Amino acid sequence: MRTMHVIGIGAGDPDQVTVAAIKAMNTVDVFFVIDKGAQKQELVDVRTRILREHVPTDHRVVEFTDPPRDRAPSDYDDAVDTWHDLRARMLADLVDAEPSESVGAMLVWGDPSLYDSTLRVVERVRAVLHSPFEVSVIPGVTSPSALAAAHRIVMNRVGEPVLTTTGRRLRDEGLPDGVTAAVVMLDSDCSFRSLPGWHVWWGANLGTPGEVTLAGPVDDIGDEIVARRAALRAEAGWVMDTYLVHRP
Ligand SMILES: C[S@@+](CC[C@H](N)C(=O)[O-])C[C@H]1O[C@@H](n2cnc3c(N)ncnc32)[C@H](O)[C@@H]1O
């Protein structure tokens, strides 16, 4: 394969796909799509809709199943490393089977630079192939951007930094001293509850028809967010949420 485009497609709204992404997609012969199982079918459907709407040129879609992942590992970094390796081996076999002149692409939720393993996996694939392909990255709208837009807010307090972190870190370690604003992703536990007195702006399934947003003091709306999140998850089998917290 000659080139692999890693294309950010935005956080859920097909209208967030950029003109640069559409131009790149129309040069692609083969899209490699990771199938995350029936529960996340809606996410695959968004990708399918994007291809149908924006890519009239001839192309193929090759799906591969996400390798199993240890969700409660004793060593988190080691488990992620093993999972990336499994993904890379699967993808390397598929890439190897492509004609040498073909152009491939992977569509990435949000932007490839933020909590996404695609670029790391693609680098591993390049390392094991005899004739490595070129990699190009097309940026996409991140879920924190979609969150800020939905609430019509600025993420940082005036002139101050904003930390981007995960629910696991917030739950296990709290926020570092001095942090006054943080965006939290990958949180299945509503860990903002460990921040009484703070303000939260929450968004679930942003950009999709089922988008829900809530904002207010953690002490006042924390329970409502927990209940709404649980209801969304019970209904669809999954939910994706991101939130911003500010110290008052
Ligand atoms: C594996 S990360 C991918 C992030 C993605 N690369 C980005 O740029 O937004 C998945 C996390 O992103 C957030 N996320 C992605 N899409 C979202 C959406 N439509 N609404 C709310 N949060 C979303 C959630 O925190 C979810 O747990």
C-alpha cells in the first residue's frame, strides 16, 4: 500500500466532517474499519453514512473485529500495549494484502490526536512491513470541542490552563494541585462527584440525534447526570460522555 490517511471525522455529527477530510476520502481505495461489536453499531452506522454521503468514488470497506481487551488488568499500560500489538498484527495482514499502489484510510472518531490508538497502531504496522507506506493525518472536531460548542462556553478560565484527563485518573488520583479547569473523557463512573463545590458542563452522545447536555453546580445536578447517563446506557447499551469542570 502506498499511503494511509488517518482521518478525524468529528465526534458524532456527520456535518462536522471537514472539507479536507472529504477531499482525502475521495482519493481512497480501501477504508479499514474496526468493528466494535453490535452494541456500538450506531458508531459504525455514522461512518457508513459519511461514506455514502461524501464518497461517490469507487472504494472498498474492509472490516476487522477489535481484538479482545482486558478491561480490569493488574497492569494497565501492559494490557494496552498487548491490545495495540494484536490490532497492529490484524491490520498488517490486511495492508499486506493490498496492491502496492493503493491508498488506504482509517476513519477516527473525533480527532486522531486525542485518546485514540490508531496512530500508534499504524506506526507498529509500518514497523513490521517490508515496504512501509506514507502516513497522513487529517484533523477532526474533538468531543471536547463539540462539548464546548453545545454549551456555548470557553473551556479555560481567563488566561488559565485547562487539563484534559480521564475518568480513571480523576477517580484514582484526583486533580493535580492548582488545576482550576479540566475536561474529563472516558469516564464510566461519573467521577465529577469527587469534586463537590465545582461547576460541571456535561454532554452525552454529542452531535448525534440522542445528544443530552446538562450544566450546573456538581452538588445540584450531579445526581441528575448520573441518572440520565444510566438511562441512556440502558436504552442503547452504550453511552459516550465528556464533561468540563471548573473550580468556582
Ligand atoms: C476513545 S476516546 C476518543 C476521543 C476522540 N478521539 C475525540 O477526539 O473526541 C472516547 C471518549 O471520547 C468522548 N466522546 C467521543 N465522542 C463523544 C460524543 N459524541 N459525545 C460525548 N463524548 C464523546 C467520551 O469521553 C468517550 O469516552
